[in-house]
Amino acid sequence: MDGQRYIGVALDYSKSSVYALQWTVENILREGDQLIVIVVNKDMVLEGGQGHLWEKSGSPLIPLQEIQEPGVRNHYQLKEDEEVEKALQEAAVSKKATVLYKVYWGDAKEKICTAVSDAPIGLLVMGCRGLGALKRTFMGSVSNYVSNNVTCPVTIVKLPANVSAS
């Protein structure tokens, strides 16, 4: 690596993942860092042949300025979220970080692990849904799976007690 820090944040637009993004910008991100926002879409709805091209490797790294264009956002099936936009603007402007998106399609557990391998991520930050033991047993925990299967450190950020996950 060239001295820059590459920080990944898994984003599914849930309250816990948005909070993890905000927490990362406030507490981890430093000037000059690369912030890679990892989004995994469950359904592959891409026009043309691009879906097959990116099915395994995900999209190329997409700069924040490009993602902010509505047509591009729709093309990659990204949601508009005011809190996400605010956090990313703070990262880009106040922290002077380079913000990039990497979009995948498929199973979140597998694709987040793939993202860590594909992009030069040195630290991954994720939110936590806060499943109980029984639900976690049947549904599985993405954060648990990822933290046990990637090669970089993983920080799992829980929502504050006064914030509901729903």
C-alpha cells in the first residue's frame, strides 16, 4: 500500500448500517483516507450485458461524484438516503477523503468478503442488526460470518441503546 488507509463500510441502507457509516466518518476517517462504500443488492436488475460482466466481480470502483447523478444511482440500484448523503459529503469535504462505491449483486455475506479481497481494504466497518441468539441461529448473522472470513480487521458498530433498529 502507498501509505493511504483504505476503509470499507458495508451499507444496506438499514439504520444500523447508516449509523456504522456515520460512526466511521466521525471516529475512524482521517484526511486523505480512501472510503470504500460496499453495497450488495439482492436482485440483479442491470440493463444490457453488464449484469453478467459484473455478476462475480461487482462494479468497478465508482467515485462519489458519479454516484450522485440520479441515472447512475438508478443504474446500480442504489437508494437515495439523506443521512447517507450527508455522511459522505462530510467524508469528502470535511475529512478530505476519497469516497468510492463498490456495488455487488447476490448474497451479502459472500459478496462483502469478496469486496475485501477485491479492493485494497485494510479495515472493514459494519452495522449489526442485533439479532437474538435464536434468530441468529436460524437466519445467520452477516457480521458474524464476515468477521470470521475476511483477512482484514472488522469493526462491528451497534446502534446506541436509545435508537430502534426498525
